[in-house]
Amino acid sequence: MPRPPTGVPPPPWPPRPRWHHATADLPRQPALRERHLLAATDSLHALLTQPRCALGVFVPAGLHPARAERRQLDQIARAGADLFEIGLAHHDAGLDGPVIQAAYRCALSRGNVLARALRAVEHAAGLRPTVS
């Protein structure tokens, strides 16, 4: 990719919209629902268009008990994470590496994968911008 001329700032890195499926608790009215989603994307967009690097941390959901997972997310946020990506465990994680595949197998063996992931996304989103 060619570099822009000297003195011209590079365009902001365009975030890829990745919607999580934790929309069940959003308001039923389309206007309120849209405002909620826009607020979430605005905070992510503001973070990613800053002229500095952002630290994104991937956390596979459901790997630990809920209380431990919340503590872990809190500690990661306090340690400096700028955004979270919460991974939803699935059987076909062929594009992920062996460590994430093992984490997903462990999370799947615990059951209630979707409920655990939704709780993790809800808690993480209260701390930092979150994608899943």
C-alpha cells in the first residue's frame, strides 16, 4: 500500500463493525435500540480513530466461572486494556490457534456457552468498548 505524502496524516484505521448477539436486553423500540447501538459504536470509533495505539484484549468467554471471569475482566481493564474482544466458543475454530481452540473446548465442556458469553459481553461492555 503506498504511503501518503509527508505531512499528510494517514487516514484513521477503519474499524470493521462486528456486532455481538447480546441485543436481547436492548429496548424494543427501534429508535432507542438504534441509539444504544450507535452509542456503543461511537465509543469504539472514537477509540480507534485516536492518534495513538489501542490495546485490544481477546478473552474467550466461559473459560472460567462467572465471578472469576468478571474479576479477570476488571483486572485487565485496570491494567490498561482499551477494548475487549469476547470470543464465543464454538466447535469449528479452525482459523484460531491451538491455545484458543483448547480454551473453546474447555468452555464448551462447561455448557451454557451462549449465556456465559452474554454475561461476559455485558460486563466487559460496562468497562471498555467491546466486540465479540
